[in-house]
Amino acid sequence: MSLTPEEIAELTDEVSLWFTQDYIALGLWTFYLYHYLTTLAEEVSTIWPQQWRTGKILFLLLRYTPICYITLGTLSSIPLRPWATLAQCSPQATPQVCQGLSIAEALGKTGA
């Protein structure tokens, strides 16, 4: 069973949306990393010498939780077996369409 032009257009729009979301996330993560690196020296001199109190704990939680979230999210999005689910791609899609979508997704996640 082959896809209709409308279904192909819909898949194209979905892939475009995936790429747009990935690029926006990459830009925001890059900005956060830049902010982290430029304020690290100030953090070391100001926060680290302080005693462990509510303010220091709250600061460190708010500062390092996003870094852990970004790292885990990035690692979980790396395809370990990008071709494992080609047969399960879509009942209406041909293997070539599934393979193309899988390649596009893998390229999007690696930044190629």
C-alpha cells in the first residue's frame, strides 16, 4: 500500500516540525551552557565557601537539576538501534518511507 500525496505532505510537515523543535532546543541548551560556564567562577567564589543551609541547597538544586535533565534527555534521544523498528513504522507506509523517516530522525538527533 503506498501513501497518498496528502499523507506524504503530512509526514513532511511532521519531520520539519521535529527538526524545528530540535534546533530550538539546541539553541536554548547552548545558551544555558554558556550562562553556566560564564558564571561558574562567581559561583565557586561566592556559593561554595558558604555553609550548607537552605539557600545554598536551593541554589545548587536549581543550578544543577537542568544540567542533569538536559544530559539525560540528550543521552536518551540517541538511537541505540535506529533500524530496529522499521517493520513497526506504520502499517500504511512502505519500507522505503519508514527507512527514510528513520534516517531523517537519526540525522536530526546527531545534528548532521
